[in-house]
Amino acid sequence: MLCKNPLIQEKVLQEVKTATEANDDISIDEFRFKLTQVALDKMHYLHSALTETLRLYPTVPLDGKSAGK
């Protein structure tokens, strides 16, 4: 969903950078250490984007049908 909405993608990116205090040239290992529960708790926009994506494209079918016989 983010790739279809570049403005939303940019907002999420800025929120992640702000919450983790990361810059553009950070390594993945450094980023991993900055990605704490406190940082995740600050990412409300990311949470909303993920929740909306799961609402539109649920991972489990909502109409659980089964064969009678």
C-alpha cells in the first residue's frame, strides 16, 4: 500500500526517522539498536498505515466457509 501512496510513504519515513533519531547514512545494525519499544510507541502514523492495510487486505478470510460433507 505504501508504494501506491508516495505522500503517505514519505510521512511514515519521516516519522520513523524522527522516532528513532536516525539519519540517511545509518547502517542496518545501528538502526536495529535504535528501533526500541519506546521508538515504536511513538510511531502512530505507521501503526495507522499498517492497520488500514490489514483492514483492506486481511491476512485471514473473514467469511470462513467449510464443506458440509
